[in-house]
Amino acid sequence: MRKITRALTGLAAAALAVGMAGPALAANQAQPLERVPAHAASQPGSGQSVIDWNRELITLLGTPGLQPATIHPTRSFAILQAAEYDAVVSITHVGQPYLLTVQAPRDARPDAAANQAAHDVLTSLYPAAKSSLDQLLATELSAIPNSQRKRDGIRVGATVAQLLLGLRAADGSAATPPPFTAGTRPGDYRPTPPNFPAPVFTNWGAITPFLLTSGDQFRPPAPPPVSSPAYASALNQVKSLGQDTSSARTADQTTAAKFWGSAPIWNTWNEITQQLLTNQHASLQRAATVFANLDLGLADATIALYDAKYFYLVWRPVTAIRLGNTGYNPAIRFDPNAPNWTPLAVTAADPSYPGAHSTISEAAATILTAFFGADQAITVASDNLPGVTRSFTSLQAAADEAGLSRIFAGQHTLLDHRAGQALGRQIGEFTLRHLRSGHALPG
């Protein structure tokens, strides 16, 4: 945040020098944002267009070859939602912006601004999809009557998108990840069977965060050493519950493991948010605010979890279990079949501690609970398991199961899960303190 705010000064000067539309620019210095009052619901436009663009990004991410392999998708969600939010706030002046505002006539259309900002961000990030994005923009803007108000809104959205994209271009995400050298000592992370892929996002913890001061701001404490009784207890649990042929895992736990592993966890929480806002018939201001909080929080949670993963470099359960008979921890149960132990799901290509599902889900539940309440029941569907749904009495209950499901899948230990939840909760609370505008706003 500090690096981006400093960069903003130079970019603002450049905007003035070339006479860019919306010449006046102000940086948000990360002070807590005001809550949006109820009258904001009367601002032009419903929140459906914000939902539509969020859904479009998920479609793009599912298109082979569009997403660069070394850039994490949560960055795209964060830039998209920040641009829509700042475009809307530039016109409504309801709450404070995430990062910047541009001058706009008081009667400019905020819905036109949000649509143009979303289009321009996604077109810049995914130029190969320009044709479909142009078509979606035309559809969304066709619902807004042609007028000077509409043209002013379009100008605001285009300016905000250009400025935010320019600022994030220097966030380190384009850097080539350094080569990874695996350790050989007990506990050291190394590529995992069956295909032993190279680790992913090895440099993501060093990316400039969106709200945090640095990726290590909330770094979890060190996990127990792999020679400790606490580690043996956690490993024995996943050894029993997470094996592909486990008889200790219940049928419902098996379903949960497959369900939460069937799609990227950040996609799932964005789809949950789409559902909640749709059911509420949310206003433009509310939809933009909720998604900005969610996706800026999830982007920073992802940066923070990779910082911790590659700082501690804890091996995955499949490695630990297969080497469990080598004596590095006498409390691990001897098993003659340990060298052939196989988890229910193929292991992700990164270190174990903390768990990504646990971190991201806890951050999402913490943020969304602030908007929708502690007793918000949800039913979650899976894009890749047609007809399979999971129902929960609260957002927190869904986050709990999402994290625990990775133990049932043989991916993580309880130590990973608990550290991830603590990290996600801290980042969710931090996000709400610094970008909480509107979480008392009705739909």
C-alpha cells in the first residue's frame, strides 16, 4: 500500500501533464472508511452489473491459456473490484475510496462508471478476450439511457481503471519466480508425487499488497518441529483420514473433500457472494462495496499465505507420511505400507503451512459476516460437480468445513488448518478496518 501510494503522486502529475480525463486525483491514505448510509441505495443502478462482471472474470479464468501461470488470479479479482468501487465512489462520494478518486460531475452515472472500469480492467488483463468483453460492456451500457450523465460516468470509469492498472503494474507480479531448490532434511518441502511438479508462486509473498503494509505483516508463528509430539499427532490424523482408501473417513467427509477441492477456493467465495447479493437485490453501491472488501482481502490473504509457506517451507503430508518410518519422529506410527501412502486428492504444488483453503475461507467468512450477519445461511454449489450442494447455517460454518476438507483430502494437517484460519481472520478484520465502507448498508 505504501509503495502504491507513493507511486500515485507521480502518476497524478502525469495525468495533469497530458490533460487526461478526470484530471484531479486524490490518494486514500489508508484511513478507516466511513460506513455507507442507507440513502446510498437510491443511487442509479442496481448491483447486478457488478455481479455480472465478477461472473465474467470467473469465466475468463476457466478459459485455458488466458491466465498467466505465474500471476495469481486473486490479483485480477482485486483490481477489478477496486476499480469498480473507486469509480462509483468518485461519483457518489459515499464513503472514502480504496485508493483514488477522479473529478466527476455530481450527476454522472455511477453505473456507467462501474461498467466501463470493469471492462477496461479485464480487457487490459485479458486482451485475448476483448471481443466478449466489448459485447458485455455494450449489453450493460445499453440499459442506461444515452445522455451527458452516461458519457461522464464512462469517462470516470475509464480514468479510474487506467490509473489503478498503472499503479499495479509496478507491484512485482510480473517478476520471474526464482528457481526453487528443494531441501533434504526432515520437514523440508520438496515436490510431491505422483508427478513431482515444480512449486508454484514461489515469489508471491513479496508482491506489493493491496491493503497490508507487507506480506509478512501477520505471518503465523513457526509450526511445531516435525520431530515433536504435536506434529506426530497432527500427521497421524491426516494419515488416517486423508488416505485415498481410508475407512476412517466418513462418506460425508469424502464428499466434502471432493466438493471443496473441485474449484479454486477464491472462485467459490466469489460465487457465494454473487448469490448473497443477488438474493438481496443489492444496490450498485452495496455490491461494489462488498466485492471490494472481499477481493482486496482475498488478494492480501493470498500474498500473506505464500509469504508464510515459502518462509517456513514445511513439507506436505504425503512426503512426511512416506518417510514416516525413517525415524525422524518416533511418535509417528510405524506402517509397512507408508512408502506407498496416497492422499485422496493430488497434492498442490506448494508448501504445507499454512493451509490456503483455511486462510482464504476464513478471510472471506470474516468479511462477508460483517455485511450479511453471523446467522446467514447459505447453500453452495460446485461448478465441477453438477447437482452436488453443501448447506450451512452460517458463513463461518462453510469456512470451517472448507479448511477441514483439506485434511480429509490428505492435503494438510490440523496445524496447517489452524494457522491458516488465524491468518485469514486477522486479514479479514484488517480489511474491514481499512475498507469497511457500507457494511451496514441494506440491500
